[in-house]
Amino acid sequence: MSSTAADVVRLLTVKGETLAVAESLTGGLVAARLTAVPGASKAFRGSVTAYATELKRELLGVDATLLAARGAVDPQVAAQMAAGVRKALGADWGIATTGVAGPEPQDGQPVGTVFVAVDGPFGSDSGSASGGKVEALRLNGDREEIRMESVRSVLALLLAELAGEQTGNERAQDTEQNGGF
């Protein structure tokens, strides 16, 4: 079991927030990693494995023009997948994976090209993908290694966002508590 997944579930539970997952190349591995954590049901809403490109549009609301112009392996597609699953499943946070695990290139992108994204309540929450964060990865290895590193990377990206918020809040509380000295 991934300690990153356990940390994600713990932080979401402490904050009383929820998570939804949109997966393409990882094919459900992110959801499996999260649901392996005891107590995940307190924070995990569900997932959409949109392996086929048209499902990214139909189920997650990814812009059809964007998909036609750039294909499914694109940073904006990843951002829209994260925002779309967050909205579709009514979660506070949405994360997404899209990319090429191999063995062949896809949409003009070489094997190992992966985009992971997180969408959540960043500052003023407009509910749009513009509030999301995307990380571009160039991964080496075989199909399984690329898929597993994609899972690790998207969970690490979410954990960094959750921990960053937590740290900011703790700093504010610490300043208030120690302000009288």
C-alpha cells in the first residue's frame, strides 16, 4: 500500500473534503491505490476510467475542439478531466491522468509522455479548470512502470496541494497562538 495514498486519505478526512479521480492510461490504478487505504470511503467519492477519447468528452466534459486539435495526451485535457470529474462526482478535489504508456506513440506523443492534474478549492473557487494544476512527465520504462509512476505522481501532486494548504493553515494558527509573546 502506498503511504502517499494513505497520507492523501488522512488529510482529506481531517479536512472533511472529498476526492474524485479521472483516469486514462492508469486504467483504475489510482482508484485502486486509494481504496486500498482503510477508511478511504470517508473521502473517496469515486472514479471515471475514460480510456476512450470520446468518453473524456461525454463523461468528463473535455472540450471536443481541444480533443480534435491536440488529442487526449495534452495538459489542458488533463486539467479539464480533473475539473470535469470533480464536478460530475460532486467532490472537493479532482485528479486526473492522461498519457502514453506504450507500446506505441499516441496522438503524436512519444511513449512516456504523461500529464497529471489536480483541480480543487484553490483560493477563489470558480469551478473552472483554470484553477487546476498540471504536471508534465517524461517517464522511462516499460508500460507497467510508466503506469505505476503516473499513479505515484498524481497522488504526490495532490498530496503537495493538500499539505501546502494544511501547512499554511497551521502556520496561521501558530502565529495566532504565539502572537502574545
